[in-house]
Amino acid sequence: MNDLIVAKGLRKSFGSFEAVRGVDLTVPAGQVLGFLGPNGAGKSTTMRMLTGFLEPTEGTVTLSGISLADDPIAAKRTFGYLPEGAPAYGDMRVEEFLLFAARSRGYDDAEARRRVDAAIDRLHLGPYRKQLVETLSKGYKRRTGLAQAILHDPPILVLDEPTDGLDPNQKHEVRELIRRLGGERAIVLSTHILEEVEAVCTRAVIINEGRIVFDGTPGQLDAKASRDVTRNRLDHVFRMLTTSDVARRAGAAR
Amino acid sequence: MTATQRIASVFRREFTAYFSSPLAGIFLVIYLFMSGIFTFQLGGLYERGQADLRPFFQGQPWLNLFLVPALSMRLWAEDRRTGTIELLLTLPYSVWDLVLGKFLAAWAFACVALALTVPLWVTVGWLGSPDHGAILVGYLACALLSAGFLAVGAFLSAFTKNQVIAFVLCGVASFLLLVTGFPVVLDFVSGWLPRAAVEAISAMSAMTHFESMMRGVLDGRDVLYFGSITAAFLFLNGVVVEWKKAE
Ligand SMILES: Nc1ncnc2c1ncn2[C@@H]1O[C@H](COP(=O)(O)OP(=O)(O)OP(=O)(O)O)[C@@H](O)[C@H]1O
Ligand SMILES: [Mg+2]
């Protein structure tokens, strides 16, 4: 069984509003899945269900073969998660915050320190390790969140907008990092940057109004644009798939 | 990783968090200062010519009305405001690890505050010959009272993202838990409530149980009362966290 993430029939309602309306997602090891969709499409809500922060109204999540509902703690050990906005304790120093995350994963102090040092190196946080998280720039705060997500070398990574707010250099570095992490892992990352999907993802999933409207390789996504579109082809497809009336027609056609 | 280890790592984070802002320290200083005032000035230690800690203990419920909300207000409200609650609940913790770790951290801080009043005890012991066993029971009463209030405060803190609101709610709830044991209040409600209801209200009051312990009477029922209040509100705390976390 190489399917590290198996989500079946996920639905989530907030009161009378249904934010996610039946999402099935199976992600095998080695796949980097780019999760796309307009604002409010339900990306974060889906990721929150994948990581057990929200209980689905309907549906199940299995991570590394462990049911999230039946054994949440064991399932949570198998992933690293960067929540939207990279929340972190502002009153802690970068290093302290990462040590807390490492200890939360059960490492003793010596091993936690080793892991934190490695994660700090990997994300080039060295000069900032003693800085208070609340005084970090947005990009470095996000890197701290990423360091927290990868320090235990999890087989699954769920990253909600990992490159949001990063400058072009940092974006490039984080993409390189994700590509390197790819190998044996199942990675789900959400983004609004379509080139990012081409650059790092092996699979693209577009969600609109809580439903999956495209699921394929970045190449297949590109192929959906008509031949006479020469610039921003992915943007064009994205608009085609997620602009309400077009999407509705596509839905009716299915 | 066992539940104890998980709780310990939450505890460690939460306990040190108290020292990252001056707020808890300020409340600590006020608390110690006021404890001294109660013992020596308001209690009239010198006038009464009797060295004991009775006035100190009498002041404790009122001081806890300020100290406890100051400690409990941030427990969940802050995590909800900054979004770190999403981090906590997706790390390999159960809600109960978090509830207990946070509660124990706040309680440990309250117990440190209490322990820092021991010099008052020493002073009284030096001035006269108080009943040290009774004083020990009184200290236990204080620790149990703050545990109960803290559990109530933690529970209320999970309802809001605003620490000030959490502070006020906890203060009001603790106040109500106290005054329902007062004769004035009981006389007032006895006018229109059946006798059994009045007795139930009195039995529910933290003041009733605190006062009997404060006098040095160690009764299992009082300990059980504070234990139950604490357990019940910690349970409700977990329920509210699950219910409110995403808002
Ligand atoms: N706790 C909540 N209560 C009520 N509605 C919610 C809640 N969380 C999300 N929603 C709604 O669910 C929908 C999907 O939100 P979600 O955050 O998943 O979108 P998203 O795809 O991540 O968008 P973005 O690209 O802006 O991050 C939105 O309409 C949002 O308002
Ligand atoms: Mg989002």
C-alpha cells in the first residue's frame, strides 16, 4: 500500500453552508499534489480535514494506513502540516518554538535539538534562530512554519500556501526544498501561483465551490487551453474551470 | 510517547509562556503584596494580639478573583486569536493532553504564588504559636480553590478570542461561586426558593467549602467538592475546545 493519503467522500458544512461537497483524494508516495482553486473554494477546509483539525461532516481520512478518526494521535505522527498563515507562538524564539514542536513529536531533548538544528539549516534560518517569532518578517515566519512541518521527516506533508508572501528568491528556494522532499513522500500543497504547479508538482487538482473540477498532471492541465492561447495558458484554463457559469456548464456536462 | 510525556511537553510550553510577558508577574506581585496587607493590616494581627493566618486565608478567595482570571484568560483565547490552536490540535496531541497541560501549567503558577506567601506563615510562627496543622489544611484549601477557579477560567477562555473577555467572564463566574455561600445571598433567595434549593445552592458554593477547610478542618467532602468542580470544568473545557476551535 503506497497510498499515503486516502480521503473518501469528504464533506464539510458550516451551519447551512457546505464548504466542501464530496472530495475524494488519494495521494501515493512520491507524488507532489498542487491543490488549486479560487478564494473560498474549500482548499484550506479540505486540508484541515486531512490533518484532523476539522472533523468532516461526512467522509473518512486514512493517513499512512491509519484511520484519522480511529487513532488520531498515531495518524498525526505521520504528517507535517503548515496551516494557512503559518501560525506560531510569537512569544517564543525561533529555536524555542521549533524545540517545542520537536518535543511534541516525542523526541528527547538531545534528539529534538539535533532535529531542530537540521531543520534550521535546511531552511536557512540560522541568523534568526534567537529572534522572537513575532518580530520575524512574513517570509521568515513562513519558513519557521515549514521547519516545524519537516523536522520529524514525515512521510506526508500538507502545506497550505507554503510560498505565500515569500520574495522570488525564497519562493525559488522553498520550491527546491519541496522538490527535494518529494521523492518518497506524499505532499499536498495549496497555492495560487499556477507556475508553481508546473515547477514542482506532479499532479494538479483544482477545486471550485467545494468540488474537484480538474484532476490530472500539470501537462494535462496545460493541454486544456486552446492552441491559440499562447501566454498564461494555465491562468486561462484555471479561469475556464472556476468561473461560475463556465463551471456550472462543465458540471452539467459531466 | 505516553500521555504523561505529552502533557508534560504542553505544560512546559505553557508554564514558560507566563514568564514571557510581564503581566503574570505584575499580578503575582500585587497578589503577594495584598496577601501581606490582609495578614498584617486588615487582619489586625497586632491589635488582636493573636498570631495566626486566619485573615490571610479570609483574603484568599478575593485575591484569587483577580489572580486566577489573569492566569486563565490566555489559556485558549490566545491560541484561538493567533491560530496556534490549529497547530496544537494537529500535532500528535489529544484535546485532553492540551486541556490538562494548560491547566496544570496555570495551576503550577498559582501554587508558586501561594508558596511565595510561606514567609507570612514563618513570621506568624515566629510571633506566636499558631496551629501549624490547621494552617497546612488552609494552604491546601487555597490550592484547591485556585484549581477550581482555574478550571472554570480555562473553560471560559475557550469560548473567546479575546483575553479581556475571558478575564471578565472568569472573574464574574468565580465571584458567583463565592457569593452563593453568603448568608446575605442565601437569606435573599430563601424568600422565594424552597429550602432544599437554598441548601443546594449553599452546598455548591466554593465559599462554604473553603471556609470550613480554612479553619483547619480537613473533610473529604470539601476536597471532593473542589476536585469535582475542577474535573467537571476541565471536561467541559475539552468539549468547548472541540466545538469552538474552527471559529
Ligand atoms: N469556520 C468557518 N465557519 C464558517 N465558514 C467557514 C469556516 N471556515 C471556512 N469557511 C468558509 O468555507 C469556504 C471555504 O473556505 P476555505 O478557507 O477552505 O477556502 P480556501 O480555498 O482555502 O480559500 P483561500 O484561497 O482564500 O485560502 C469559504 O466560503 C469560507 O468562508
Ligand atoms: Mg485557504
